[in-house]
Amino acid sequence: MGYIPEHMLENLKNYKYRGADKSLVSRFVLNPFWNWLVTLWPLSVAPNTITLTGLSIVFFNFATLLYYDPLYLVERDGYSDPPRWVYFSWGVGLFVYQSLDAIDGKQARRTGMAGPLGEMFDHGCDALNTTLECILASRALGLGRSWWTVASQIATLANFYLTTWEEYHTGILYLGYFSGPVEGILMIVAIYFITGAYGPQVWENRIWTTLHLENVPYISRLPNIPLNEAFMVFGAVGLGFNIITSYINVLRATRQSHAKGGNNNLTARHDSNYPPLLLLLPFVVSTVIQVAWLSHPEFNHSWILHSASFVPFMCAWGLQFAHQVGRMILAHVTGTGFPVWDWVWVWSLLGAVDANLPSLLGRAPVFQTSTRNTAIFVWVTLAISLLTYARFVTLVINDITNYLGIACFTVRKKDERGVWRRVGEEKVL
């Protein structure tokens, strides 16, 4: 039995990708490079293979973190710094990922393989990369096991959720003058290179002292916070700006849809039972669940945050988020209702409720009675989240490839008789 209902599959043939990229860096610097880079790939290589290659490089970068710093301890914790080449490899790897992620769509158009499957696969890889890069970047900034790293995770996932929410309601993937996939990634690449050159300790320097502005009037009145914390503040400001611009775009699309009328998919979405702004709550709810669990037994004395379970917890959170936005993209390409609830949260909700039983009911936790039991619960959550997302990805890919008669990792399509042939070959035959 397939994952996608028949009525949703029928809408796949009507899907067309629409994007709007206002980035000057993308338009005048990176896009000419990407146009050249895609020509190096043979037409026999499927676009999803290019996307997966980029994600595999990120997996390698993450593996180097686990090898050299398995406990996720930074220098202030008394842990020795990983070799400097590791940070340079993270920067190179992320830039390569960005480049391959940018040319997969170009390769899809070159090979005639553009469609909803590529949209799903591309966003799925981006969702996984978001969490992995958050963990790597926080390590490079010297944040380590801290609420700053958690805040970084929340901000990056929120930006991704906003973009997906906006695309669902507008039908267009908007990238502004400063966007995460372009300028945001380049900033993180620069962080990796700076850390590789000077070490993570450089981010402990005070921002106004580093810029020689600590004695300048008015500026000297502002908090002279460390560079890594200043980067977090910058991210928070960017998130607020994205919330405003995304909502304006959604509001405009809603008004235009109602003014034109009709029975298109966007009109149906805007006539749903939930106002667009209310559909931001699923992310808020999922985030509250994770933070509530992290706060056990006390906010400033978290068993998970200050243990080796922190990275597995972050990965489980990231996989659950990938499942959440994956269902959002699936709803987008099939023109169906917005997924408000995701059952994959149930296990984390159970962990959060169990951890907070002392505050809720005045009794001890049932499962998480010690740091060891808490660690076991986190690892089980990671396993369940991984299996759930793997099942989702496998079933969705199988459903779309079978229905549309296209391959995922090869440049092939089914002809009228259901025989797999290379793209272009079926026309000759």
C-alpha cells in the first residue's frame, strides 16, 4: 500500500516549480559559476544524484566532528581543539554542497527530469543539512553544549519552516536579497575558514573591542558581547525580518487569490479552515516540546544539554523537523491540505511530559530517573525518528516514481508500454 493517496497523486502532473531569487550575490557572482559548473556533469547523471552527492559530503564533515570530538566538548571545557584542517574541510564541503544544490535544478532541465520528485528530494536534503550545519557551525563558534546552540537550532529551523510555509501559500520559493541558502551559507563558510585559521577561541573576543569601537560614543553604551553571541543576535534579527517579509508575501498571495477566484490549488489552500498565520503554530508547538524536554530537571542544569546525549538529541530533533517539512512540501506539490499535526512528535512529547512530571504532577519521572536512563530514552528517540523519516522518504519516492514513470537516481522514464528507457530514447523508439 502506497503512502500518497490516489487523489493526491493525480495533482502531481499539474505541479510546476516557481522561484524568485533577488540575491545580488546569486545573480551576478554565483549563478555564472553555477551555469559553468553544471556543464561539467554528463547528461547521464540524474539531478537527484548530484543533490545526494552534496549531502554525502556534509555527512562526511559531520563524521569528522564525531571522530575528533565525539562528546561535543569545546576548548573552555578543557577539550583539545580538533586539527585545523577539519574546519577548512567543513567550509569547502559546505560550499560544494551549496554549489551542487544549486545546479541540480539546472541539470533537471538539461535532462528533462524536472518535476515534483526533484522538489521533494532537494528540500529533504536541505532539511537534513540545516541541522547538521547548525551543529557544526556551533562547534566552530565555540558554543558547544549550550543554550546558544539550541537557540541557533531554533532560528535555522524556523527560517527553513518559514520558507516552506511561504512557498505552500504562495506557490513560489522566495529568496530575498539576503537569504539562508545563499548569503547565509557563505557566512557559515567564512566562519569555518576563520576558525580554521585562528581557532574557535577567536569567537570569544568582544565585538566592539575587535572592531576598535569600544570607545566610540553611543556604541560604547551597547553591550560588548563576544563575537559568537553577536552572530546569534544577528541571526535573531534576520529571523524577525524574514517573518515579516514572508507574511507580507503570503498576505499578498491570499488577497490576489481571492480577487481572481477560480478553483486552482492556491485558492483552495487560502479557503482552508486555518488562517495562514495560524499554520506557524505547528513549528512553535514542536519547538516547545523539545525545549521542555531539554529543561529537565532544571533549565540551567539540563541532563541532556550537559551530556553526550546532546548531539543525538539535536539529530533526533532535526529528523523530526525534516519529516514535518517533508510533509509540507508533499502537500505543496500535490495541492492538498496543510499538515497541522505530525505523529512523530509523540515520542518527544512523551519524553517532555515524563521529564516534567515533578512540575506537572509532583511525582518523579517514570523513565528518566537518571542521566543513564535519559540517555537511553534520547537514543531510542533518535532511532525512531530516523526510521520514521527513512520510511517516509522511501514510500514517497516509490509512489512518485511509479505514478509518474520516472527514475530517482538515473535519467530514465517509462515509455507507453511501461518499459524503462533513457530520456530521449523513448521518442526515437
